[in-house]
Amino acid sequence: MADVTTRLRGSIAPLVTPFDTDGALDLPTLGRLIEHHVDAGSHGVSVTGTTGEPGALTLDERLRMIDAASEALDGRLPFVPGTGTHQLPDTITITRRAADAGADAALVIVPYYARPTQDGLYAWYSDLAAAVDIPILIYNIPSRTGVEIAPETVGRLWREVPNIVGMKEASPDFAHANFVLRETGPEFLLFSGLEALCFPLLAIGGAGFISVTANLVPQEIARLYDAVAEGEWDEARDLHFRLLDLNDVVLTETNPTAVKWLMSEAGTIGPTLRAPLVPLSEAGRRKVRTAAESWGLLEDAR
């Protein structure tokens, strides 16, 4: 796993899932989005994570998304697809497909709805890891799953399960990230999944971030990491605060509602969301527009 710990760093862009006007997967647009991130300097790409509406995709659609993204990337950037579900057999199936497609790691969400104990979470990840041949990033997002994986459980998995290599941390409790790194040490790949914590996490030894805002301003999100890597802390801090308003509004009315609206207004993707998500409200559009206009994101709107 040594190569993974050096290859997976920086801004891993979590792409939206584009749909056509009939609601079907729009794979040509996915290919264009990937080219944009390659050109913009993103350090990696993820699909079918939270921003990709995975709960609204069929198993077959998730497999097709992984295959299409891997083909479009062609090894030019690290690839970390989201492969988790609430059922272990389906999670194994998707994770194996990610491995077959050449993904660098699989991002596996804490199983949702069931609210398992910490022993249940340990068993889930250790059983998954034993069934697949690919590095795994735990995805801790208690607002979506109803349960949080404890730092002690993360540390136990890190020490005892060889292909557990890191975690996407989307807990708003910054103390949680600190305790995770205390349990694991600096080789553990801890990525921020909350936009406001991307910069602070780097300060305590984080590996990077998986930020929805990268769909809108990929160069700036990548630069936030690069500036820190170059020791330009003042530049990174200034960029962190400049991004704050945009990072806040991209989560309006449930991710990816706002970011998909902005991208559709710019003509980058179609506006389609899948149920139970609905289009951004008028009040939401006013809120999002104010922050987006300060970045020039609607200058080319149709």
C-alpha cells in the first residue's frame, strides 16, 4: 500500500452524476467533466460518492459510472470511486468492479440506516477488506448515516486490516479528526469531506480533501493544497477565507442540488436531479447566486 500513501494527496474532486433530459446517465458529459479536471489541476477524481447521488443510482448504473470514469481518466489522475451501500454483498460487488477498473482506492461509506455498533462497523470493514483487493478509505459522514465511526475503531482497523489506508472525514466535530490521527499516525490518509475544514485539516497532517466545491472552481481548490505543500501558508489561509461563502452555499438544500443548478446554469451539465431531490427553490437560487457571482461562475450562463 506504500504507493497509495504517496499517490493519493490533494484535491480529489467528487464529481456530480450528469443525467440527460430523460434522466438517463450522460456518460459523454462525464467524460468532458473529467477532461476539465485533468486540465484544471485536480489531484484525483471520485464518482458515485455523496455528490454523485449514489442512492438514486441502480447497481448497474454505478458499475457503468466506474467503468466510464476509469476509461476517461486512463490513468492520468488517481481514481477513488464511492463503492459503499447499506448492503455488504452489493458493496463487495461495486468495490470489486472498482478494483478491476484500476481504481487507486475505494471510498466506502459507513453503512447507513442500520446504525450498527462499533463492533458492527469493525466487522463490516474487515469483512469487506478481506473480500476485495484494493485499498479502502472509510467514509465517515454521520449526518447521512446516523452513526459515527469512533476514532478507536478507525485505529483498530488501521492496525489490523492491511488494506484500510485512510478515511474521508465529514464530521463537523473537528476534534474527531484530531483523535483519529492520534490513533493512526501521519501515514493514515485523512481527507476532509467538509469544505470549511479543508484547510484546518491540512494543518494537523491531513492528506487533502474531497470537496464538492471542486466541481465549480477546481483550480482554486487544488491550489489550496498545493500552497500548503509548498509552504505558502499565508496564501492558503487567504484562499480558505475567500472560498468560505462559496463553500457554504454549495450545500444549500442538500448536496448536490446547488452545485448541479450552478453547473446547469453555466451549460456544463443538464439540470436533472433524481428523486427524492428536487430543483433548487427560488430562495435557494437567490442565496447561491450571490456567492457564485462573486466568483464569476454565472458570467457564461445561458
